[in-house]
Amino acid sequence: MNNNERALHTFIGETNTAHDRLTALLAHIDDHSGIAPEDVTWGHVGSSTHVNELLGEIMEFLGLHCE
């Protein structure tokens, strides 16, 4: 296996890991982070805001724009 083939193999592995993480993240968000509506606090709002800030950094890093 040459260097390019190793890089491709590693890239595919990293892409699969990212996909698995995104799938888990979407499931967590779809479940409203496991929080019942009557239990939501401003702490939860802060955590959600922080998650969105981190996701925004990823989007910016990748050169993607979301409104």
C-alpha cells in the first residue's frame, strides 16, 4: 500500500467516524437532549447555545454557510 492509499484509507475511516458522530448528535437533538419540556432551564438554553457555537465553528472551518 503506497502513501496515497494509506491516506485514502485513513480519510475514509475519519469520514465514517464523523458520520457516526453526526448520526448520534442528530438522534440526541431529535430527542430534545433527553429533556422533558417542563424541565427546561436557562442552563439548558446555555448548553444548546454553546453546542450551536461549536457547530458554527465547524461550519466555518469547512467553508459552509447555514442560515
